[in-house]
Amino acid sequence: MSATMKKIDVDVHNALKSPRDIYPYFPQPWKSQGAGLPTSGYPSPIDFKRENSIPPSGGPAASDADYIVQHLIEPNDIEFAIMTGHYFDVSALVDPDHAAAIASAYNDYMANDWLPKHASFRGTIVVATQDPFQAVREIDRMAERSSMAAVVLSTAQPGLLGQRRFHPIYEAAARHGLPIAIHPGADGGGGTYPPTPSGYPTHFMEYHLRTSQSFLGHMISLVCEGVPEKFPNLKFAMLGGGVSWVPHLLWRLDKNYKALRSTVPWLKRFPSEYIRDHFLFSANPLEEAYDPQNMLDLFNMIDAENVLLYSSDYPNRDDGTATNLLNRLSPEARKKIVYDNAKKLYRL
Amino acid sequence: MSATMKKIDVDVHNALKSPRDIYPYFPQPWKSQGAGLPTSGYPSPIDFKRENSIPPSGGPAASDADYIVQHLIEPNDIEFAIMTGHYFDVSALVDPDHAAAIASAYNDYMANDWLPKHASFRGTIVVATQDPFQAVREIDRMAERSSMAAVVLSTAQPGLLGQRRFHPIYEAAARHGLPIAIHPGADGGGGTYPPTPSGYPTHFMEYHLRTSQSFLGHMISLVCEGVPEKFPNLKFAMLGGGVSWVPHLLWRLDKNYKALRSTVPWLKRFPSEYIRDHFLFSANPLEEAYDPQNMLDLFNMIDAENVLLYSSDYPNRDDGTATNLLNRLSPEARKKIVYDNAKKLYRL
């Protein structure tokens, strides 16, 4: 894939120099409690960051907007970069008001101090799902800013995302024409559930592998609870979780639906049809088959050219798997994946 | 697939007429507490049983050994039928001693009153994993009976099955040359964890779809904790959970291993190699792709002819998906799946 092919990057993990960056927007009593986010209890034993991602100005990787432009945006011909950050994990906090205050302060900081720094930057609205009504007010407050392109949610949630208590959030996003981006987060941390259906894994490697279990749980819930039927214009971008589990999901959902459709009467179509029309998936990181043809067969099963979205996952390392695979597709398919699908999804 | 092709059926759900059937082997104080097993809280709204599976003698489907012979074994030319039952869910009970007492009484009942009824019948040893040392004693007590072909475990466990506390169970099974069969159970019931990484789903359909999340969790745990390396002769039969999630597991495991191998130094090979050598999968129920070629591509990704095991899942309905797919394979591959793989695995 040519670096000079115009792209939309749907998953850039901007960071703050310090949680204190948001303090100008962070009222008391919250400021005294700090803006720390829950952690999972599984610290990474290795550095996943790409080379030279620490900005010369200091601070964490991806914490300098100008350096992101120089290191990522310009060399890769990225026309729009969707900033997903890390603050989606406010949903893992136990206190809904503390979570909502951090979300608001972060959104204000991004809208005022970060996103105006480059024409390519687009933000994602962070919300505290613990109190869906506060989340709706936050979406209403931020959605009409042209710099905001989506609502972003962590997989680390106080429940399965299809459940009815979360529907007001989808109603608000749909009303403003914003998609929902879902990203792996600190599952198991704070007020969330154990990160696998059988409790807490032992090692970071196992924890890191749990992502598909979280995505499967949330997507099954979203589809079976009828969210795409209830909000026909709402779309979801599933970021950073790969795609090789998607055929399983499509086939099992439809098979169960044939037997159990009377128990989910709000569904008017096969579950796989809702997934094809409402869910897209980021292309990085991507699973790596021994024989690349296996992944191309899998791309065929999921209609990859219409559901994949280019992403750098910056500042995390890019191992080239996605690029190698995309280079095997037709130029038309590649263009949809690196540009057209995202342009339409985020209404850029 | 011809009904007159000799088969080994690795997943037959024999039932008791009543929990009281085991009472002759069930001492006090347990008898007064009963032999009930935890339930998941998700009762099925439909009857999954096949036609005419209720025996003329009355009682639940598959509760009459003679009728199983007449209805399943003889018409399908089954040489061996592995009886997996329902009692594997003792592992979901909170009290380890109550669980161990039910397991022992059930195993005695099966060995004495059921398995001698037909030459094709083979049992599976039920154990209470809450107290692995009692489980080892139970395996040692039952393993040398020729009627016992495996140790059976539910996915509904007090933890992830690769964790070290469970290793004595694997040591005992390996010492007796018995494989471990793992079957979906009452995940979320009794003393187990919520059945998805984000808590309790709303509907039975979603609950029924959770199976792959449980299998992924346990298999990632078993491989990353080094169980196949520590017990090189131990094999696992993953029953009733389908196979379309397996390529994802193989590819993600190996990719993570490349980055994180220093954190799991007991692994000497790629995780996918352990899976190929130690894990087999039952072929029923099976996912159904729109285009059967997709499933055949997937079979190719998992080396299906060497890892699939024929199963009826009796008395549950057989929708023909597996049969249709097996009929597209070569006669040699089909023979391995319906007979040879199981004969070797269960040492029949």
C-alpha cells in the first residue's frame, strides 16, 4: 500500500502529557479526587509502542499533537485522523458522577486545546455509560462541534452494551448522526466484570487475547436486543479487535435465530444482515494466518471491502500484517478500506 | 454420510429418570440435600430434543439405555457411544464436598447400573473441580474401569481451566491415559462467573451464543499456562461448541506469542502447535455458512480431518449441517472424523 494513498485513520491513541491537562475544565470536588482511570490489573510486560513515538517535547507517546502530524499524519498521507485516546475507560469507574466529570473535562480539553491544532484531527466524544442520562447530556453538549466525529465506548462496561439502559446513548448518537466506536479497554478493572466468562486469567498474554470474547459478548447483545432495528441509522466501528472471529459470529447468530426468532420478535431480519449493514471493523491490528490465502478467504466471508476501516493504532506498533493483506486486494477494494468506508461512516 | 458407516459418537447426553437414581450410592448428609445441579438462570424457551427421543418407558429424553440403543446406536451403526450426560455441572456447585459426593454417586451409578447395559456404551468420569485433590481421588477410583473413556468437565468452572490449581486433575487423567472432554454447561449458575466478560446477557438466545466465549477463555488459559507442555500425552475433546472460532484462536495466539514469549517461558512451541496436537472438536452442532464452501475453507484452516470428532449430541436435534459438510469430504477424511480420530483419542 502506497504511503501516498490518501487515507482516513480511524484509531489514533492521542495521550495527555498528564491527567492535569484537563484540570482547567475539571471542577471540584472532582479535581481533588484526580482524573485517574481504572486499570485492568494486567500491566504489559513489553513496550508495544512504535519506534520514535515519544515526542521530542517529552511526555508519553502520542502526547504532542504537532509531533503526531510530523510522525504519523504527513508521512502517511492521512486526510482525517480519528482520535480515540484512552479516556473511553471512564465507563469502568465505579462512581458515575466522577466518571461523567472526567468525560466532560476531557471532551472540553480535546475540543478546545487539541483538535484545533490540525485540520486532519477529529475527536470522539467520551461518555460515562454508568449514568446513560448524563451520557446523553454530554453527547448533546458536544455533538454539534464539527471536530467531533463519533461517540467512543470501551469494551470495559458495567454491562453488555445491547441492554436497554444504554439505548438512550444510541438514541442521542443517532439523532446527531454520530457513529459509535467501540474499543478494547480496561476490562476487569474498576466496576466492571471479570474479563473472561470464567474469571481472571493469569498472564498479560491471556488478558490481551480476551478481546474477541468481549467483542463477541457486546455484539451478540447489541444485535439480539435489537439496537440496529431500533436505530436504523446508527453504525458501529469495532476498533482494535481483529476480524477473524466475525464469520463465527455471523453464522452462529443466524443459526440460533432460526430456532429462537420467537424470543426476539423485534428483529425483522437475520442477525447477520444487521451486522453487515451496521458494523464495521478496523483493519489493524489484524490476525496473521500462516497462509495469507486463509485471511483472504476470511475477508471473502465478511465482505471485507465494505466493512474494513484503515487504522494505524498509533502510537502502537504496526507489524505490517494489514498492509500486506490490503496490498493483495484490488485497488478499488483498497480505496474503500483506506478511505471511502470511513468517509461515509464518520460523515467526513 | 451413510448410516451404515461404522461410527464412534463422542457426545451422547444420557439422562437419569430422576436424581434419585443415584441415591443408592449417595450417603448422608448429602442425600438430604439432594442431588440437584446448579442451573444457569436461562431456561430454554424451545424444545431442542429430536423427535421420538422420549422413551416409551417414560422419563426424560435419553433416560432409557435400551431405548438409546434402539433409537440411536443401532440405526446409526455406532460402535462406541461416549456418554457425557449432564452431571459435569457439579463443578458449578458452591460446596466442594457436596459436589464431590454427587460426582462419586453418579459415577458409581453409571459404572454399575448403566454402562453394562450395552457393549457400545462408554462413560465419562465426573469430578468436582472445586477441590482438585478430591477430583484426583475420584479419577484414581474410577479410571481403571474399562467402561470409562474420559474425564468430563463443564465450561462452568470456578476458574479458567489452565490455572495451576487444576493441574493435579490433568496429571491424574494423563497417568491413566484418559482424555479430558470439555462441554458447555451452566455457566453463570451456582458458584461460577457471569457468562460473558460483560456480565449477564438478557435472553436465552444470547446465553446460548456465549459458548465460544467460554471455550476461547478456557483454551487460551490451558495453552498459555502450559498444560499441553506439562502433560505431553494429555488430549482434550472440545464438545458441542462448534469450530468456526478456532482459526481466530490459532492465529491470535501465535501472533501474541511472538511478542510475549518471554512471559510464558514454559512454552517450547508455538501455541497453535499445541492446539493441533492436543485438542479435538466435536462436529455437531456445527455452524452453518451461507456458502458451504466457506465452511470447507474453514475446515482447511483447522486441518479438520485430523481434529474433528463425530457426535450426535443425542437427544438434541441434529439439523444435518455436519452430515452435509462431511459428505463433501473425501471418504478417507470422513472415516477419520467418524471413527479413527475418536478411536485413537479415547483408546477404544
